[in-house]
Amino acid sequence: MTMHDLATRIEHIDRLDVIAKPLGELVKRLIPNGRRKDVLSGTWLGHPLHPLLTDIPIGSFTSATILDLIGGRRLQPAANLLAGIGVVSVAPTAAAGFADWSDTYGPGRRIGVVHAAANVVGVGFYTASIMSRRHGKRFKATVLGLMGMGVMSVGGYLGGHLTFVRGVGVNRTFMEDPSREWRTVTTDDQLREGTPMVVDIDDVVVLLYRTNGIPHAISNICSHAGGPLDQGTFDSSSADGVCVTCPWHQSVFRVEDGSVVHGPATVPQPTYKVRSVGGKIEVRAK
């Protein structure tokens, strides 16, 4: 059985929902939508924060294990320090991961639970390794570190499965590439002030919205998880201009330029040029 087969089996273990559902609800209470969620999701970065933070514990633990194996006694202080850095860096990394995981459902949520559990066990081994180091038990510390690396490698694979197979954290609009030719999509009188309209341009679903007489066009597919923005709520009283809130995970975007006002989305919505010519609304890619 391949690792992919294992991950697929985990996706279908319904019993994991007994753990995943209440844990997901707890995480949402601890990390509600707002500034804290924005920080942990990476909204301010324009890129999910969790994958970036994982480099710190992974790099630290891997380096510590390598030094344990080939560094000799002279490099043991460095190995000890790296193991400690790895354990300390797990907390912010896990917090960012839980913030992303709380927006998943079904198979993705189940994989995430096992991913987290594997990493907890792995960190437990590295913590025990640190304790052995303090007591001068180098061989035992090395074995515990290797066990930790083995378990966390499984957890890392499952994390990759979440991203590359389940698409968690992937920009859902990156494939949009409509023609750069102007296309007539509706008549000017049909696009009413403050009323969203969805049109199709070369199989790309575009949201039209007129505010202060000016028509705007952004992708209707939320970049975070693919939610339909036209079914969300629109707010013209915001200091950020007219904003639309995705109905799925409450990411907030500016209608005028597609920028992210609040996460969990990290990538702005694609925007399209729009004009009124001869009583008709025309749209094209920028």
C-alpha cells in the first residue's frame, strides 16, 4: 500500500469525525474571524502562513538529527540547541495550521486530524530526546530523535496531501485566463446599482457590481476555497469601500479592486476591465 492509498483510506474513516468536529468547533471559538485569524492565516502576507512556518521546526529537527548521527560530541551543543528551537517553534506553526484546518470539511478535516496527531507524537519524541540530552544519554536521545523524525515525516506527507491533493490553501482562481478581447456580457440597464450579477466569460465566472454608477468586475469564485461571492453579503458602508463577504468562510474583499480586507483568504480576487459602450456592458481580462 502506497502513502497515497493510506491517505485516501484516512479520508474515509468516518469515526475521525468524533474528534474532528468538536475540535474544529473549539478552534473556531479560539480563533474566530478577525485580526487574529488574519494574522494566523497569512492574510497580511499574501500567502498562507502555516507552510512558511513549518520550515523552522522541520529544518531544526532535521539538522539536529543529522548532527546526532554524524556530528560527534563536539557538535552536540549545536544539536541540542536545534532540537530546542524545533520544539519551541511548533506552537506558532501549529496555531497557523489549526487556523487553516478549521475551514476544512469532510475528508480534508479527517486528514488534518491525523496530520496534527502525527506531529504531536513526533514532537513528543523530540521533547523526550531533549530530556535525554540533559541527562547525558546521547544514544537514547538520537534514537528518540529518529523516531520523532519518522513519525513527523508521515505527518508531513499528510500535510502535503492536504495541499496538493485536497487543495487546502491553494488559490482557487489561479487557472482563470479569459480572453483579452472585449466581450459583451449584458446590457447597461440590466446591471442595477447595488445588485450583483454573474456572467460567464470563456468559462470564467465573473461578478459584476455597480456602485456610484461605476461598474466593477471581479472573479465570482472566492480565492480561498471557491465560494460563490454573489451569494454573499455586500456592504457599502465600510471604510474600505464596497465589500463582499464570502458565504462559506467569511473572507471579505473590496469589490473595486478585489483586495483582501479580512481573511482567511490570502490572495486577492482577480479583477477584470469593464466598460459601458452603446448601452452594453463589456468585460475583458486586464
